[in-house]
Amino acid sequence: MPKGFDVAVVGLGAMGSASVYQLARKGKRVLGIDQFAPPHTFGSSHGATRITRQAIGEGEQFVPLVLRSYEIWPEIEAAAGKQLLSITGGLIMASERSDESPGASKFLDQTIKSAVKFGIAHSVLDTDQIRSRFPQFNLVGDERGYYEPTMGFLRPELCIETQLALAETLGAEIHPHEKLLEFATTANGIRVRTSADQYNVDHLVLSVGPWAASVLPEFASLFKVYRQVLFWFDLDSPLEAYLPGKFPVFIWAFGRHHDNFVYGFPAIDGLGGGIKIASEQRSVESDPSHIDREVKPEEVDEIYQTYVEKRLPGISNRCLKAVTCLYTCLPDSGFVVDFHPKHSNIVIVSPCSGHGFKHSAAIGEAVAELVVDGRSAMDLSAFSLLRF
């Protein structure tokens, strides 16, 4: 007879690992399944760092999630004895010529609006003030800036690893290298069949990221997967100017197209780790099962010449490392955190359009509330699947 669980969580990246942990905290018999061995490099939840910020330029509906996550991360750190969140301060800049930026038009203005509405500490800087505080940036002369002292970064692999380990200490079973083959509702719950076994569960959480279209074919048209590349560059300038406290995490929008922005981090691991720099593209879709993981020299040359060379002159063109990751995007660049429209015991928590990690701790808590209580204390109406 198949083994029984209260809930199975399929996909153990940012959202899945948080959901497993929060469900285990609520005393549920939890099964976590992943086709790889999380944390891994095949999805969206890797790359050493993820920016976290409290005022959200993608829309104020996301702010309660990130504010709650800022409360949860220290709780997890205390339970595990590990540092997951680093507060470095962060800078968001936009040229006055920039109409579009990451995830939303008027990204800088929306960030400031969110900060004001939610009482988030910040400063609005003109070009001269940015130059004075952060001479590492070569500004054109028409930039405005938003500085948030509580911005920083999370270490995604460590966040996932830590939450799964804590969940196991609470009784959860974690099954890596086990692929979901099918699931079906039954009179008593849900039958889940994987590459290794079958299980009977009362509830199912699908947090499968780039594989959402194949797992949920009825909604496949909503999910678009885009290959992204993350780069780590060496320095031509002294390291001290790029260490945390001297150099902020940053997002810099400078043009009228969606991909006319660059973001990056301080030298968090010293000179050997380099400076992580990236942009994004949403022009060429990809199949998550057939991703070209090799980063070609011309890709390195393109990002350096287009985004780095003239704007961050202290950063060398010597690329120390480059890796790919995947964004799974919805038409409105938002999230889905909702029950399946036809099955009240299936929760869909995917995709997150390339800006979900900072919210993942709170989303995991909300998913656990949906499973256990049938509703969340958090307002999730903006993340309904039925909005499409």
C-alpha cells in the first residue's frame, strides 16, 4: 500500500523548501520531492546571492510579503545557527530617460511610493549625491537614486539547504532525485506517482518553477521560461571600494526597453569571488529540459560592453565565473499563490517571474496556512490564478 502523508510538496527550490519547513512547523506529515538534489543549479534558486529589499518597485502588493520575510529569516537563522540574510544597504537608480525597468514601468517611482506608504526608511538622491556617496558608478548626469539601508542579499542555496534540514528535524521526509510522473485526485485525497514510488496524500503543493507548464498543461500558455546568465567579474580597482559597507547592492535602469538595466552586488567573498553582475532578457523563450548551460565568450563580452564597461569602470572584463538560471514568468510578471481552480486540496505556488526569492519565507508560511486552515492571514488576492 502506498505510504501516506498529510501533504506532499513537489519542487524544493525557494518556495518549496519554505513550504516544507513551514508545514513541518505546523506538525504536518510532510513529503518533499525534487527531481534533482536541492539546492541545485537547474532551476531558479541558485547563484550565491539574491537581492532583498523592502520597498518593491514591481508593485505595492508584494511589500507585505517581503516585510514578513524580513521577520522570518532571523527566526530561521536563530533556529539553525546560520546567517542567511546580510544587510548591506542598497541603491536603485534610474535615468530620467528610462520609462521601463525590472518588472514594471516607473520602477524607481513605484519603489519610492511603496517606501512612503509602508514607512520604510529610505533616502532619495540626486545625481550629485549618488556620485558623492558611491563614486564607483560612472553616471551620465540625469540619474535619480533611492537608497534603502535595509536592502541586502540572501544566500539562496543556504536558505534552501537550511529550511530543508530544519524540516527534516521536525519529521519531514525529503526525497531528492525523485521525479513527479503524475497525480490524480481520489475519493480520499490525492495519489502521487513518482519515478521511485507512489504516495497517498491529503494535500499537494506544486512549486515546480520552470516545469510548471509540463506539470500543469492546462495552464501552460501562462508560463514562459527565459534563460538568464549571471556573471562574476574581477576588479581593476582596489578591493576595499567594493566591499559591503562601501559598495551597495544595486539596480540601475537606464533605457526605454525592459532589459535596459543592470544589477549587482558588493564583493561579498573578497577578491576571489569577484563582483556579481547581471541583467535579464525576456525575448527568447527556453525549454527547461533543454537549456544550454554553457556560457559563451560572446555572452561575456556583450554584458561587459553593454552594461559594465562604461558604467562601472573599476570592474575588469576578466570574467571569473558565469552560470545560467531560469526565470518562469507570468503575463503580468507577478506570482501565483493559489488553490487549483478545480481542486481545493492542491496549491500552486509557482512561478515567480524572476523576483520571488526575497518573498519566499513569507510565501512558505502562507502556503502552510492555505493547506492547514484553508486561508492565509496574508492577503493573496493579487496572486490568484483566476486573474488571468
